[in-house]
Amino acid sequence: MGWKAFLSFLFFLLVIALLILYWFIPFDTVEFGTSISNPNFNLNSTSLNNMQFYSNLRYPDSEISYKIYDECTLQKKQDMERAFEIISNLTVLKFYSVNFNEGLSIFCDEKNKIENDLFIAGEGGPVNITQTDNFNVIFNARILLIQDFRCDIPNVAIHELLHALGFDHSSNKNNIMYPVTKCGQSIGEDIPYWVNYLYSFETLPDLSFENISAVMKGKYLDAEISIRNNGLKKTESVKIVIYADGKIIKEIPIESLEIGSGKIISLANIWITQLSIDEIKFVIDSNFDELDKSNNVAVLKTKK
């Protein structure tokens, strides 16, 4: 009986060792192919896009703050304010005055010309732009009013304001964006149409997966995830939930992300309890509205 008990005990230990070996020590390596959901959100690609310095240039919000600096004469201040009024009447844009942290700075002293290493067209233009997959987002623009040009409407101020909104020069001599200003030039219909189209998209964040890779080494999952905020607003905190064949295996908290900013997450040795895995799903779990929620899911399937 003693030997039988001893052999039974050895057999029990062997079974336990094999189970531990099976559950905890990697054997086969399984790679997964990526399938990130196609976004429903898209911007029209038209010839009107060529009117701007870069595609889809806009401020985060349709209400834009400005400051006219004290160096400007009363006449130039009135011209600028009338330009704001005219563009506001033609589009959905609204402009409001602030004392600091303005989105649009108006100078009238030639020594305040913008630095050479910043992209400026003429005497006005964006100086702080963040590029995302959807938009080129303007955070600050500057206008320099030097000339006094007397017309029925403040052509120079309107011309430079449209530069600050991202619009380039026109080859049409009768258009207000023609490089040489003269009385009688008009804004036309294309610019207001394009402004209204660009600002028809709500000021919302838009989190999306950029790249995801995953590999199973035995019972352990390694993954690398990159996400980015391609929207028009800072995100709130979210979490990334990882599923293995429908079962939650990991939740990762992500702090808020500014417009255009992203994060790379590297994960190693996530233990998987299932005997085999056919699909890994990654979900951005947010409780706020976004420009597009369809790009919050990425599914990786076993490579056959």
C-alpha cells in the first residue's frame, strides 16, 4: 500500500506539473491580423478645399475670440470690427473681444510682423495649427493692418481676416482675396459656403485607434495600441477595454487628450484563461459624444 500511495502521489504531482506547464508556460505563438472599423465621419473633398493654405482649416469653435491691440488707430479698429460684422452676417462665425488668450490677434505696428519661420500669407494668417486626420485646427492667427484703404467696405480688413481663417489668395481680380486690393471687389459665394460647411461639424472630440498589434505566446497576450484625438475638443478620461472572444481580459484607463495628441500603450504578459482565442477586440469606452464613434472599435482575428 505504501508504494501504491507513493506512486499515486507522484502521478498527482506530474499531473499538476503538466497543468502548470500548460497554463503558465508559453508554447505556440499566435499572431493576429488587424481590422480597424472604417469611420463614418468624412469631409467632402472638393475644389473649394484648394482655397485654403491647408485642407480643412478651421478654428475648434465657430465663436472666435479676438483682441485689437492699442497701437491700432480708431479707424483701423472700426474697419476690423466692421469686417467681423460682415463675415458674421455671411457665415455661422461669431467674433467676440477678450483682453488676453485671444484666438485672433490684430496689430497695426509694422514691427509686429510675424516671424519668418511661421507660415503667413501677406499680412494675416494662422500661426498655430494642429494637424489631425480630419482637420487642420487653428488655435491662433494674427493680422497686421498697415495701410489705410478707403472703400465703401473695409476690403483690407476683410482680406486679412479671411487669411486668418485660412483662405489663400485668389487669381480672380474681382475677388476680395486677389493679392492687389481695390474698391469694388467682392467676397463671392464660395468662401461663405466653405466656411459654413467646415463649421457645420460640431465642436466634439474624436478618439480613434491608429495602430494595433497583438501576439499570443502560449497563454499570454502582448499588445501595442496607439490612439489619438482627431477631433475639435479635448477629451474627457476614457478607458480601453480588451476582449478575448467576448470576455473582458483587461481595462486600461486613459487620461484626457488634447486636440491632435495621442498615446501609445504597450502591454505584455496578459494571462488568457481560454483554451484558444480566435478574436481580440479593443474598444474605446467613452461616455461623451464624438464626431464619430465607429472608429472606437478594432478587431484582431487569428491569422490563418
